[in-house]
Amino acid sequence: MIFYEIKKTVSRTGGRIALGLLLFTLAVSCFLAVRVYYVNEEGAREYGYSAVQKLRAAQKEWAGALDEERLQAAFQENIRIRHSPEALSEDITENNIAFSRLQGIFEIRSLINESYAEGFRSYDYYLADRLTSVNAADFYQNRVRLLREWLETDAKDQFTEAEKAWLIRRYEELDTPFFYDYVKGWRRAMEYFPTLVMLAVMILGYLVAGIFSCEYQSKAEAVFFASAYGRSRAVSAKVKAGLLTVTGIYWALAGCYSAFVLAFLGADGASCPVQADLGGWKCFYHLTMGQAYVLVLLGGYLGCLFLSGLTMLVSAKTRSSVAAVMVPFGAVFLPSFLSFIQHPLMNHILVLLPNRLLDMGTTLGYFYLYPVGGQLHGAVPLLLILYTALSLVLYPMQYVEYRRLSKK
Amino acid sequence: MLLEVTELTKAFRDTMAVDHISCTLGNGVYGLLGVNGAGKTTFMRMLCTLLLPDSGAIRWEGSDIFSMGGAYRKLLGYLPQDFGYYPDFTIQDYLLYIASIKGLRPAYAKKHAEQLLQQVGLWDIRKQKMKKLSGGMKRRAGIAQAMLNDPQILILDEPTAGLDPRERIRFRNLISEIADKRLVLLSTHIVSDIEYIAGEILLMKDGKLTLTGTTQELTASMPEQVWRCTVQREQLDHYLQHYQVSNIRNTADGVELRILSASCPMAEAVPEPATLEDVFLYHFGEKAGADHDIL
Ligand SMILES: Nc1ncnc2c1ncn2[C@@H]1O[C@H](COP(=O)(O)OP(=O)(O)O)[C@@H](O)[C@H]1O
Ligand SMILES: [Mg+2]
């Protein structure tokens, strides 16, 4: 039964087109994610696998615990390069040659910019060039200090005292000095995955929307419901076919994408904390790069599972796929409209909408806290629990709904 | 093995689609005859548990079919009037899918589907997609689908609608073939479809069963006589206005009419034995006449 349900879905012309579109999106996402350049000794940009290898080699030289010694070395190296004749030259190519030498320490340099920034929310690309000295103690303490200052000034009214204390404690809990490594593979994979998932969720929605409504659209429902298992096993086969379609297609996509991107860019630095990378410096979740990526994949899966489940429920209820296919579109696009509504509570709600699951990388950076069960939590664990629970309810509801309708 | 229908009623807003129908059906072919809108489809959909009646009951061997649920549907084969299928499935896939939702074991389903495909003459094109089939082929696939579980109760709603005369004859033969040892209920608004194959005829009008019986019983019960006579063309209008005319045929001497009338319409008129078609006309009057044109 399940086999034929899936066959029904993918044998439609629309189903074929949808699958083709998914493969195309996958290819484009993979291509964009691995498009990394390396500036060579002549100051020219190189692309492709060899460029990745060179960049990786350059940054790998600096891998290790980011302690006083390594931080000093990177800082001095930056000063040295900045004061080299190539960097001071008026000629762009000469500048590029200087940049070529900077690539190995580029990420550490960015972290210094973050750490020594003027404020929690500011970032100055040239800051590291102006600093006269750095030390590891300050480097890690600045992160907490800037947060504290921000919470006392700009963000004074955004958080309760308990929330402020909670955030500061979280920041202080970060194990330092942390391990630094080349993490481009993870970072890029995380960055480009949401585009793929957002398209995937809409295409999956389109595919599963027909599982229930196709019976009515093709007027085959009379034979279906008049069959021995038309209101029992055959209905649950549809639910399972939906689950399998979503699960199979999602993990096939996520698997191909991750394998390709990580193989191409390298999976180094899986055990580095997310804070050891520019994008995660301010993050208050204590996760390694590898864990964060797994979270991104799981979030995407849960998002697809939930939104497809909702799509199927609407299709089972309305007997048509028209309203149903709108569900994932709405989920992806509606929140950006809602964000125009200015209300303190609004942002807290927006971050718990299912579209946040599709972009866990960004969600990890949100500073919204929720008091649940006497404790404060970030949005990420709540999203995971909330939508797991909702998905567990959604799929059985389809069964009940489709059976019920069948008697009119 | 009896299907008992008692006081079955279903109304849609202001129309009584099925109005206190009672009947008992056993093995054999039953022809449910009625004009469009008589309530045939509504009645059949209730027999297939697709529609809940407003009141009344349907019992199979004494048990309520709606309570029996899956156990009843195991015995049921249904070809809906508006027969839908999955356009991108091949005939074979379609049958195997339906077999699976009917709970047939795959090995048996495969064997039985093959046998049915041979019987309805679709074996050679079993790999063709459903959307590529002609109307007649689709109906045959529909019959095969209904027969998959070797049903005790086979319900066919207007199985001949839209078929050309050749396909219709073929269909009649097919139904006679498969009618053995089961209850077949076949609805139509075309008399010739069931005149010869139905053991019993249920005449349905405005949601009620107005008359039931064999063809002989029905024709014998006609209170009016059937007359054959030939009139001049100029007189045609007069006869059409004053009598129920079941057939008109142009001949060399004028127009030959078949008239239903208690009294002799004209001196030259010859009495004829009534046919089922005459009975149908007698009960449905003008409405039926309109449908006859498409014969
Ligand atoms: N779903 C429905 N909603 C409203 N009216 C209906 C519905 N189905 C049938 N009817 C009405 O019930 C009557 C009987 O229809 P139907 O059972 O389809 O007759 P038949 O099959 O003999 O042509 C008609 O007047 C029709 O308009
Ligand atoms: Mg009908």
C-alpha cells in the first residue's frame, strides 16, 4: 500500500518536476556552498578544490588551543603583515599579495575584532590593525564584559534581571581557552543549508499535499472508501507514505549536501566550539561545530516534518491540495511580514515559529529567553521540543480526519 | 445471504433523494431502473457505506452494514457512476493497488488481477497508463477493480453510460458472466441494458421504488395496452399530444407509432405485447421519452 502511495505521488508529472527541481536546488546549493576562493602569492584569486586545499593548509597552521601564545603570535603576525610594504602600497595587487599572507590568521584576526570591539553590537574590520597589544585573559573576558555593558545600557529594558544574570552566567561558562581550527566546511555547510531546506519544504509540501486530496481530485475516493481497508490500514498507509516521503527525501538531500560540502571543504574542526568562529562568537549555546551542524540538520528535518504534516492535515480536511500547498509557503514567508508588528512579545513569538527550525544556524544566535518550568531557556531547545510534540500529534490527526470525512 | 433494506431515507436539503425504500435482495442480478435524478446513485452510495442514511437501515445477514464496517466492505465490489482512477498508474498498478486496500495478499492479488484482466480483455494493454484508455476500457478496468475481492455484493452504478453500442453489448455479456452466485445490483436509465440480464427489476422514481418484479411481472402489470398503428404525417402531432407514444418509425405509408392506451386509439391499430420499455415509459412519461432518444 505504502509503495503504491509513494508511486502515486512521484508518478505525477508535477511530482517528477518537483523532484527535478529538488535535484537542481541541491546542485546549486552545493555549488554555492563550496565556492571559496584563495588569494595566491601573486595576489590573484583562485577557485576550486586546489584553492580550498591551500586555504585549509594556511589556516591549519594556526590550529590549536587559542591560548596566550597562539593569540600573541597571530596578533603579531597581523601587525607584521599590515606594516609590510605590500600592505602599505597604493597598488591593489600589492595589497592583495599582503592579504594572501593574512589568510592563515584571518579568522583569529576576526575574533580579535569581535573581542576588542567598542560595543557588544559593533564590529570594526580594521580594529586588529590599530590595537597595540592583546592578551588571552582580556580576549576571553571581553566577551563577557561587552555583554554585561550592553545589558546595562542599550538592552537594559529588553531583559529581566533574571535573564541578564542567566545570559552572563552562560557566557562565563564557556571553556577557555578554546580550541581553534579551520572550520570553513562546517560554517559554509551551515550557511547555505537553509536555502536548500526552504525550497525543499515547499516542494515536499507540494508532493505530500496530494496524498490525501488526490483521491478526491481524481474522483477515486468512492472506490477507496468502499474497500475493506479504505478507512483503516489504507488511510494509515497514506500517513506513513507522507512520513516516508518527507524523511527519505529530506535525509537524501541533507546527506548528499553535507557529504559533498564537507568532503570538498573539509570536515576539520568538528570539535571546536561554535564561538571559535566569527559567526558564533556571541552564541550562548555551548556546542561544538559538529553538534551545531547536527542541530541544523535535525531542525531542518523537524521543520519539514511538521510543515509537511500540517500540509497533509489541511489536505485531509479540505480534500483539496490548493489550501494545503500554501501551508509551507505561508510558514516561510508570513513571519517576515509579521515582524513589522512592533511589540516586545512579537519577537519572542516569531522565534518560535516553525520557519526558525529551517534555519537553526541563525536561530542559535537569537537572544530570546523563555521561562519554562521555572527555568530560563533559549529558543532552540523549545523549538525542538515543541515541534516534536506537535508533529507527534499531527500525523495521527490526519488519520482521524481523513477517516471522519469519508462518511460525510 | 440477504441484503435487507428497510425504510431507507436520505434527503439533501429540500430534495428527498431516497424516500423510505424497503427491499430484500438475494443472489441474482437486479436492475435498478430510473431516470436521472431518481435517486439511484444516492441509494447505491448508502449500500456501499459511503453515505449515512437519515433514517432506516441496511442489514447484511441481519447485521447493520455500518456497524460491520470493514467486514462488510470485504464482501463488497463497487463501480461508482463517476468512476475515478489514478491517471498515471498503469492498469496493472491500479488493480494491484486496489487489491492492497481491499486486503488481498500480494501473491493472490497478482494471480487474480491477471485472470480478471484476461476476462475483461485488458491483459494486452495492462502496462498502459489509465489516462490513455478509452471510456470503454476504463469501465472494464472499473469492473475488474470491483471484482478483485470476488465480492458477494457487486454494485455497479450506470456501468454502461457513455459506451458505444458495441461496447455496451460486450458489457452486458461480461456482467452475465460474472453474475454467478452473487448479488449484482446494476443501475441504469437505459432499459435495454438490463432487459435481458436482470432477473429482477427495481423501478425507481423520485426516491421511491415504485415497482419491482421480473420483466414478465412488470409487463404483465401494465394496466394499459400497447398498440401499433400507422398514421399520416399530418396526424402525427395529434397523436403525440393525446397519447403516450413509445416509438415512432417512418415507413413508406406514413408514420408507424407505438401507442400506450387503455382504449384502442384507431380502428386499424393492432394490439402488441408490452415490453419493459413500454412499462418504463408508462411510469416515467415524458421524462423517460427524452432519455430514449439517446438509444
Ligand atoms: N451531494 C448531493 N447534494 C445535494 N443534492 C444531491 C446530492 N446528491 C444527489 N443529490 C440530489 O438527489 C437527487 C437524486 O440524485 P442521484 O441519487 O444522483 O440520482 P440518480 O443517480 O438516479 O441520477 C437529485 O435530485 C440530486 O440533485
Ligand atoms: Mg446516478
